[in-house]
Amino acid sequence: MEITETDIQPFDVDGTIYSGTQDPEDRAGAQLLAPHHPAVVLEARSAEDVSRAVSFAAAHRMQVAVQATGHGRTRALDGGLLIDTRRMREVRVDAATRRAWVPAGARWQDVIEQAAPHRLAPLSGSLPSVGAVAYTLGGGIGLLARRYGYAADHVTRFEAVTADGKIRQVSPEDEPDLFWALRGGGGNLAVVTGMEIDLMPVAELYGGNLMFDLAKSPEVLTAWTEWTRSVPEAMTSAAVLIPFPDLPMIPADVRGRQVVQLQVSFAGPEEEGRRLVEPLLRAGPQLRNTLRTLPYTQSGAVSDEPDRPAAYRGKSVLVDDLDPRALTALAHRAGATPGGCTVGVRHLGGAMARTPNVPNAVGHRSAQYSVGVLSLIHDGHPSGVSQVHDELLAPFTLHRLGLSLNFTFGPLEPDQVRTAFTPADADRLSEITAHYDPRGVLYANHPIPAPAPPNDSDADLI
């Protein structure tokens, strides 16, 4: 069934409706690979817009995808309806309760800027331009994660539209199963139009990054791994291996080198932070050292990631221990792959290992590290990349607990998605999905396998 913008015009919405053939760059967002190809796009401005759109789609047996920034998009919708939430960005902060209301289209930078005047901060990630809601639905590992836990642990309420078009207030008291599932279970169960989150009493941090030439400092990864085993929970860090090409536009200090970037974020006084990082400074000569006290509004400087659209694929696994020899070997193998492959290792544990007062669906809290690989796709054809990533991550099988969905950028098989959770939690997510979206209206990045739908015509969605 072909749906056009003319068909959907009877909608009484505040947002803008247009054909999915328009604005291909807008449909791509931050991820340029495999953009959505919807029949219709709705630029929503309210929960009511979303409700009417989902109701319309369900009535016309269409699938619905949602996109704010597109950073984590892994599957492309072909036909159906795309809800673009970028216009829903008005963050509200209640300094008295230390909470913020975050609409569906808000980026972490929006929240950071509104919280900063009150000397508060959200549990945002390394790149402030990422959409706050999608990040949180997948758990959310941020710069303060070892001190305060996952971002999903600090959601107090959702406003969400389920596949029947109903706007629901979701909390521990109202829709408790859905509240459990949305916090860490991904975007399978509802279109979240806003969330209320706790803010942390953080105005600044001691952080930045250290860069080493792996060839000249071969022990730096071992030094970092051993260092992570004794640091306090207030210290969150990551090691990123970047193969910089030998091209004129690359800064001379890193050009043509395989660089180890140690990212440091310490939620404490500078004096203690300086003392804690001293062993890392002895790991070898640094190409760069940007460690300093930062206002949280400049937290993006910790990782200093490029903030521009790109085409990429990646995979990340959670492990309960990390062999530094395997990590060093991975670094050399990744650097030798055609086009180079970036490796990212995050130190977990701390508050992330503890179940929050109201439990949620975040998987594998016993994980001590995540190990991920990412490749830029220059020709638009990612064939073979997934196999390369699997081969690179194979040495970590002994300590592997499952996948980290927020850092897996590519389609997965249902059994692979299940590994992101304990078997019992995966079963529970399947049951909740079947309850709230029995006909599979919502088109998710990493769909949780649900029981087979009834064998009737309603199950056939475009």
C-alpha cells in the first residue's frame, strides 16, 4: 500500500508533513550509511503529533521509525512513516529537585547548557551532540558513569506513545513493566516523547586526554589496563586507538601514526586527579596532554571526537576481564586492516555494577570493560566489515558476556540482540514487547525477538 503526504494530510498536527523522497540529508542525520526511505516524514513538535502519527500508521498497517540525530541508526526503514523529533528540544530544569525534563529531540548539549547555571550536570556521554533519549534507552555510559551509574538508572519518568497511539505516563507506579524495559532495553517498545532525569551536583571535572604513539610506547595499553584495576569510582576512563592516515590535512604530530588516546574524566578535585593520573604519564612520551579542570559545559573536550556526519559500522562486546596482551594484539591487527579500524575500550564497573533502587533492563552489570571496533565506510558498501569486526573481537571470547547495543552500529540477528541481556531479561523484554506492540508497528534499531504474531493479515506490515 503506497502512502503519500496527501493521504496523511487530514492529520491535525502542529508538525510538518512531507514526502519521504525529500531532504535525503535530513533523513541521514549523523549516520550517512543506509538512510531511511520512508513514504512519509512527520517533523513532530509534540506528543500529540506523535500519537496521531502512530495511530495513523497502525490503522494503515505501516511501520514507524523514529529519528532525532541518527547517530546510532543501524537499519533503514523502507516505506512506512518516519517521525523526526529534532524540533522537540526545549529542556526544562528544576534546580530545587535537581531534575530535568528532556524532550525526544534534545541533544545532551541542550541539557548541559540548561543545567550548568545551577551547577548541575546530566549523565551525558563523550559526544554532547548525541540525542539524549536514544542514548538513555540503550543504557547510557557517560563521563561520570563509574561515579553515578548508567544514565538509565537515573530516569524518574517517561512520556511515551505506544503502538496503539496512546500517550502514556510511565513511572514505577504507572506502567511499571514498561518503565523497567525502557531503561536500558532500547527503543523497541514505545516512541519516547520525553523523559525526566536526575541531575548530578557536578559543575566541573578534571579531565582531557593523553596521546601516545603506539610504536614508541608499546606498553601504554598494559599500563592503562593495570591502572584501571585500582582507581576509585570517581575516575572514568577509556582507551581509544586511532590509525591516523598520512595525509596533509592531518595534524603533523599524529599524521601517519597509530595513536593511543587515553580519555580521563575525574569527578573530584584537580589535586587528586593529578595524583591519580601520574602512572599514566610515566607510560611513555606524550604526543598531547590536554588534562585540566574543565567546566562541564566543555566536557566534549575529554574525547575530542569529530562531530560531523560519516558512514560507519561498528561492534562492541562487554567483558568481565581484560587481558592487556590481547588488547595490544588487537591494536596492531586493527591498525593493519584495510583503511584502518578504530578501537575503543571503556572502563566500566563502579556504580554501573550496582542495581539501582528501581531495577531496569540494563544488561551485564558485572562487565568491567567494553571493547569495540569501528570502521569508516568510504564507498558506501559495508560488505565484509562485520566479518572483520568479528575476527578482531574473537580473542575476547573467553571473558565475553554479550554485546553492547549502544556501541554496535550495524544490523544484528535476533540471537545476537538477545546476548545484550541476561536470558531471563531477554525473555521478559520479549513478553513486554509482545504486549505493547503485538503487530510490530515500531521499527527499532535492534529489535528484541518477540513471540511469533498471530497468523492473520494484521501481522503483515509494510
